[in-house]
Amino acid sequence: MTAIPKTAPFEDEEIELLNRVVGPATPLQRAWLAGFLAGVEATEGHSSALVPAAPPAAAEPLTILFASESGNSERLAADLAKIARKNGLKPSIVDMSDLDVATLGKTKRLVVIAATWGEGDPPARAVRAYGELMGDAVPKLDGVEFGVLALGDTAYADFCGVGKKIDARLEALGAKRVVDRVDCDLDFEAPAGDWIGRAVKALAPPEAERGTVIAVDFGKPAGAKSEIVEAEIVEHVDLNSSRSDKETVHLALSFEGAAPAYEPGDSLDLYPENDPAEVDALLKAAGLAGDEKLRAEFIASRDIATLSLKSLETYAEQTGHYYVKKLIADGEARAWIEGRQLIDLVTMFPIALTAEHLRAVTRTLAPRAYSIASSRREFEDEAHLLISAVRYTSHGRDRKGVASTYIAERMKKGGRVRVKLKPNKHFRLPAADKDVIMVGPGTGVAPFRAFVQERRATEAKGRNWLFFGDRQFTHDFLYQLEWQDALKDGGLSHLDLAFSRDQPEKIYVQDRIWERRRDLVAWLDGGAFFYVCGDAKAMAKDVRAALVRAYTDVKSLAPDAAEQAVAALEREHRYLTDTY
């Protein structure tokens, strides 16, 4: 029997099921099934064989705009689109990096799912369109119905700031809000799912208009979520010398069977545990030192490092502590929490606490994402990570990064960790014949190790140029021998280094970009792709500014024109960032 076509009005998995049932059926079985279905239709009084069906109403268009850094907003946009199709809507999903702001006035229904990155910034790919939306050239949006879902992290002062600003801006432009904005923290799944349901209901055409026909999309279904898996540590090597003040661990993970199906540019979510000594100190300060069940729970799954305004508000509500309430009422809470953790709150504002009080002011310990530093073509059953131990002092107390020191201090070769693949389709290698420029100081070099391994294994014809920087050549040159070998075998065409503390004046990767500006602009004019990975607060902004300055000088452009040249690279998806 001929297979049921993909154009049939069923989901892909339903078509597969029907083919499995109907395909091997005998002619007698198929005839019986056809008669049975015809009888059901006749019994229910709407047999399509006897009564001509009214043509279904055309699905109403819906624009779903997302601004995503880690991929959560994009995944929620796909979830919303799937539900919208079943409710008389024809969704179009638009990455804010691709948005032509001038077209917003032509939309009738608009949903925005926007993440806030760092201290209130839009995701890197959304910076251009976000700036234009907040500018003067955006059209009026009279007649547009909209809703905004905001994603953020209460650990940051400007919680969901980007979503809040977009929500207010759309209203100011004349659009009509038909579903109230919801601001989601890291545990966004439940509130986001509820909001999506209400948003679709508010934006969908009336039942009478859309009839009983469900619009079905026959594109690729949304990707399945990755599963958490356990991996064995087969290499645990500090790449810095013993005289360095840094500790950067090369972590090689082996899996039972094949490694997760990662591609160069992807990350692994690493699920850490808290330092037992820090948990013990917290429980002692809270007067709960004898609670072994609570101790095990807090080591494994509660976030004791993050202190947010929400934490203070919950602490005040749970305990009634007068001085915490006063701190909030006086507007001093945001300033006070900066650089502090939960133990500071408990020790500076002591009060009788229960286990429930302590649970209430913490949240689930979230995984940390690390770029994969290997290619499966070279390390088939392994995935490599590059993790720099974070240690610092604030308010007179020594602090440690939860995940980084979990790996650096308490994990060794032979240990096991839990990880989950985190794909990043927006940080992929280009075609094999394209040139690649990679800027990755410090641990930002991790994905570029994977890039070079992949390009070597596939015998890509495009050239590869790496800018790497750290503190000192002698002590902090991560993967030094590998890069030097790559230069010899052609895996790298150019390697430019910037070690900031090897000379009196500080030299960074952006300084090397300026020095090599003529060749760099020539590569980009020839179609090269430009990648940046690493620190978002300073490095990534400085690198972009250096590239704008390079265009200004090399091409004798006005600053505005040079900015537009770099913005054009971003719109063409030839300027790609993975920052943290």
C-alpha cells in the first residue's frame, strides 16, 4: 500500500503510527476499517462523504518574535507556535536578530518572548533590533494586539528588564495589550506554559470563525529536549603553570556508548553540587546544623550562592525580621545584596529559622553551561570542557564559583558528573570553503578548539585565524602546543596572541585586532565569518568597537557608516557571538 503522505492532516508522529497500522494490513482489513470510519461519521451526523464540507476559514496570522541568548526563548516560541496552529492561527517565528522593525506596523497579532541578559541587556543577537525598537524610526502600532513573555534571573537587579521595556514600548506605540506580561525566573517552565495557553486563547479568532478544521504545520517538529546523562572524568588537567594565579581545568568526559550528538559550537550543562563545608557553615549560622536531611538536600540541589531582592523579600515575609523589612522599605536592599550571598543574610540578620524558612529563600541549584572544546570527529566518545576556577573576596569573606570549584577542587580523574547537551545552532561553522576568524581570550577559546579540530577532520578549504589572549605567555597559554601544531599542519593560517601582563602596558585581543585591521577587513570583504566567545561585560563590547574602528580606518568611513558595516555582518549572520 502507498504510504500516507506527509501532507495528510496529521502530526508527523501520527502519520508514522498510521503507516505502521495501515501499511501491512490486508485488503479485507483495510476495507473493514474504511467501512467502520464511514459508519462513525454517519452516526455522528457529519459524514463528509454525504455532506459537502464548508471551506475552512483561512488561519489568522500571528507573529512570534523572540530574543534569546541560551535558547529558552526560542524553544518557547516553537511551543507557542505549535499550540497556535491548532487554534486557528498561522504563526511566523522571527528571531529578533532578523527583525526589520519597519514591518511591525503591518502585523495584526504579535507575541514577544524576550530574555534579559546580564545586567539588563538584550541578548547579543537582539541588540540591533532592540535599539531600533527603542529609537525614533519605529512605526506606530495602532491596531496591533500583543502580549509579552519575559525571561530573566532574579539574581540580577534589572530582573526581566528587556521584556518589561519591550512591553511598555509596544503600548506606547499604540499596540493593544491583550494578555498581561509575565516575568519568569530560572524555573520558567510552569509559568511560561500557563502564559502561552492564555496568550493563544486571547489572540485566537472566535471558535465560530475558525470552525472545526485545525491548521497543521508540516515543517520540522520542535527538537526533543536533551536528557541528563552521567559521564566519567577521564582527564582532569590544570592547563596553567604552577606559578599562575589562575586555575583552568581541561576536563575530558567519557560516556557509556556514544557521546551526546553535539556539534562544534554547542555547550554542555554541568550539574554541580555545593561545597559541603559552605553548606555546613550556612546551616550552623541558621541554627540547623543537626538536620542531616536538609544538609544533603542543600548540597545537592539548593542554590546557596545567589542572593536576590526576591530572597530578601521572602526572608522578611517568612520571619518578620524588622531590620530586613526596613532595609527593603528604605530602598537600600539592591545595593546591600551586591557581592553578598545567603550566608551574609543569615549571619547579619539572625533570627530563629526553620528548614522551611531556609528552603523558601533559596531556589533550585541550576546547571552551568560550558562550551564544548572538542569535535566528535576527533574524540568520538568524549566531550571536553574548559573550566576556570572562580575565587574572589567580597565584604570580607572568601567566595568561590559553585560549579568551577566543584570541578577544580572536588572532582578528580575517575569521578562522575551529570551533564546535558545544550545545542547552539546560532554559533555554527560556515561552509567548508569559507574563512573563519575566531576571537576567544581565556576560556573563550574552548569552542574554537572544537572548530579547528572539525575543520581539520573534514579537510575544510577555508582558512582559520585565531586571536587568543590571557595574562602571561609562560603561565597561561591554554592549549599552547595544540595551537602551535595547528600552525604547522595548516589547521590555523594565523595565530595572534595578546598576553596582558607580559609588558608594562596592557595588551588585549582588541589591540591585536586593530594592529591586523587591514588583513582582517580584507578577509571579511572576502566573505569570512567572525566569531567572538568569552566575557560579555567588557571583552565582547571592546572587540566589536575595535572592528568598527578598523572599518573606519581601512575603508575611510564615517563612524556611522562603519557601524552599519559591522551591523551588516550581524544581519548576514557572519558576526556571531557566544558570550557569558
